[in-house]
Amino acid sequence: MLRRASRLICDRTASSAVEFAFVAPVLLLMTFGIIGYGYVLGIYHGIQQIASEAARASVSGLNDAERARIARDFVVAHASSYAFIDPARIRVTTSQSPAPQQVFEVAVVYDMSDSLFSSLSSLVSLPPPLVERRAVIQRGGY
């Protein structure tokens, strides 16, 4: 009996499995964190690009109402070409500054809840699900 116990203590055949059991949760948490932050940063970049391109497209408008329509139409037409972005969750607002500054602003708001984001945020701490990005162009006086 003593011989079996000493042989069991010295047996190292399952040591790799035990070590992996200790390391696996940390490894999986890091992997899901990398995936989650990559997903979020991809959406942030896409929303900023949409806002910037909509602002650039709105330059062709003759007045602020036409600029706002051009910006909204641009977002509707091109939002589906961006990875990870659902065009149905995008909201576009435009605003004009008073006369001294002469700028036209396009704001794009995207709601990431009810997507892959919500399932990943239960595993890893991620930023808030509402993304808002703005782009400003000079209006008139070129």
C-alpha cells in the first residue's frame, strides 16, 4: 500500500492537464477581451469614417438644409459597406454654428446593444454601447 502511494505521488503523467486547467480561464478571458476590443474599435473607426465622409459629401450643398439631406442620404447609402455596422442602428444629426464660426457638423450615433457586443460585455468589461462620433466642415467663406 505504501508503495502504491509513493508511486502515485511521483506520477507526473497528468501534470500538463492540471497546469492547463489553471491557465485556461485566464487565456480564454484574454482571448475574449482581445476579440471584444477589436470588435468595438472596428465599430468606432467605422462610425468615425461614416461621419467624416458624410461631412465631406455635404460640402456640395448650397444651403444648410441641402447639406443635412446630403449627409443623411450618404449615410443611408454607404453604411452597409462597413464591417460590423448595422445600418438600422445608425442615427444622423446635423447642426450649424452661428455666423462667426461658419461650421457645419455631422453627428453619427450608433447603438451597439443587441449585438455581439452585449454577449461579449458579459464576459469582459467593455466601453458603453452607445457610440457617437462627429465631423465638422467649414461652411461658406472659402
